[in-house]
Amino acid sequence: MAQLPTFYEGAEAIMIDILIYGRTLEEHNRRLQLVLEKLNRHGHTLNNEKYLSTIKRPIMDLLKSDTAWYWGPYQDYAFTKSGRC
């Protein structure tokens, strides 16, 4: 397996996944953009099918019977992005 490039604060590679997090949605999105740009520069590609399912997770979680209904910035972002995919 190819060696992944070193990531940034708020991003880490675990097994075959890349976890990106931030204190706010804006911080998360900024870090996501940096990681995607770095992956592209190093010639790495992502599994688009897995990416699309991850984008929709905040909305899909609302369909679970044990989840309280909450529509916030993560759900709004997921709704907006999944409509463009």
C-alpha cells in the first residue's frame, strides 16, 4: 500500500479511512479542503461511493428511531452537498 502524505491538524489517517474534524463546520470544511488538495498533489484518489455515503450521514442518522430530531449546520451542509452529487 502506498504511503499517505502527512496530514494537517484535525486530520488523521486510520487504516483506509481519513478522519477530518473541527470545532466548527467552517474549520472542518477548511481542513477538508486542505487534505483533498494535498491528496490530489500526491496523486491519491478517493472512493467516491464511500465519500457520498459519508456526506449524507448527518441526514441518515435522523431516520434512526433512537435519534432525537435536530437540524443544524451539519445536516444543512449534508443536504446541500448531497444535492450536488
